[in-house]
Amino acid sequence: MDVQGLQMTQNTPTPGVFKRNPPIAGEAEAIEAAKNGDAEAFSKLYALHKRRVYTLCLRMLGNVSEAEDMTQEAFLHLFRKIGSFRGESAFSTWLHRLTVNLVLMHLRKKGLNLVSLEETINPSEDDAPKRDFGSRDLQLTGSVDRVALERAVASLPPGYRMVFVLHDVEGFEHNEIATMLECSTGNSKSQLHKARLKLRELLRQPEQSSQPAGFNEVAV
Amino acid sequence: MTDSNFPDFDTMTPADFEQYLPEFFANGDGHVSTDPRLQKFLKNNPDCAALVRDLEAIADQARSLFELTEQPSDAVWTGIQDKLRHPAPEDDDLSIPQTV
């Protein structure tokens, strides 16, 4: 994937994502100063966005060490390319796209073929959501505990987790996800649905079985 | 996707509903339970309605995770500063801030 080609292209702002990334006080000035190489401005931009970028990496990767490495890479890329930011979309939206594309590149380098991966399209029997469509369970109806959901998301198979985080948490549209993951829009919709089914299944299980080994390291 | 791509809402079976559920969710505002075309079906198929409620609850709560963030360790910023001071050969195009 051409990271720069994707991450630096400022498409028409996506209403959902833009709405969730409103401008931050002092950010515009920091961006302009950073374009001129102002170190303090870089520091400020890092302080403003480090938590979002790191949490996004952590959710996508499920690993603290890799998430920190990718956070570092994302900000290094940001500092290199900030001159190409034209302000056509929210800065944080632009930064999130950059981060997502870096993480996807990283995963591909590791050999994870994302949505086209067999494991993702055809996850193992254990990973695939069960077809218990007809069984009613009132445990979830009405509310889902946020912490429990975060734990369940962390235990999703990587492909499911990726699409779920990008769509339901980050607010990307299916066509955007399809472009980033190099898959069809239909595939993105299908993966999201399977991810939600799997989460429903995980959330209905007793606490201990929805908590993966080493969860403390990946919980956010 | 238009209605012509969907099965007949009056004769739809639970299996049909399951097959088209990803599209139902992807259309409109993502809330299948309020889709007027599906009200009769959901009323007659409580298990399907329960599934929809669960999936909507998951999707709704997922949005709140966006605000739940974690702090990276100080090592990340230290690493960024180091890399800016000592760029690798492949980082030649790096715009180095003056005093980082």
C-alpha cells in the first residue's frame, strides 16, 4: 500500500468522522508553526493527539509494545509530512487516516493479509461467530458494559477487530474501510456484521472466558 | 441498496433476514429496529428482534469507546525526539525541527 498516497490524500471530509474530530483550541496555530519547524509546536501537537493515536494503535494491534512503536512512527510521519496538510479535513481525521494506513502497512509486513486473509474471511471454527441466531438472550438487551465491550473487542480475531474498530469506534464508512483494507464494500459490511455477532457471543459468556490470556496488557 | 435488492418484507423468513441483516444495518442510520419496513417482521419474530437489539447495543456502546483513551509511555516521545535528532538514511526527507 502506498501509505503516503492514501494518508496524505485529503478526500472530501467524512461527516461522521469530522463531527467526532472537532477543531481543538490552539491546534491551527500549532499546525502552522510546526510547518515551519517549530519544535514547541510539534510537542504541542503530540500532547494534543498522543492518546487518540496510541489508543487507535492499541485497539488495532492489541499489543502495547507494537502500539507504542506505531504511535512513534505515526508522529514521525506526521512531522515529516505536515507541510502537505491543507486543512481540508479535520487535522485529527487526517492524522487518524495516516495512523491507520501505517498500522495496516505494518500488519502486512508482518504477513497478516487483513481482510483478504483466510483467517479473516474464513476464521477458524472457534473464531467464527456461532449461528445461534434463534436463541434469545436477555443478558445484552438494553445495555452493554463499556469495559466488558473493550475486553471483548481485544479478544476478537484481528480481521474482525480491525473492521469493527474502524467502523463502529472510529467512525469510518464502509467505502473508506474497503479502500484502506483493499477489499470490497460488501466484504467490509460482512466482516463488521460477523464481528458484532462474535462480540455478542463473547459478551454473553462468563467473564473469564471472554478475557483473553494476557488481557491486562492489551486492555484499554 | 434499494428495496428491490431485498426480499419481500411481508414474506421474509428469519433465514432471509439473517442473510440481509448486514445490508439492513449498513443502510440508513444503522438502526434496524426503527426501520418501518421491518416493524411487522420484528414484531412477529422476537428472536430476530432480540438479535437486532443486541447488535445495536454493541454498536451504540462502541461509539463511546472513541472517547476512552490510553496514555502512551514517555518512551514514545523520547523515541520520537531521538529519531528527529538522528534520522536514519531513509529519513533524509525528514523535516527536522530546529530544537527538538
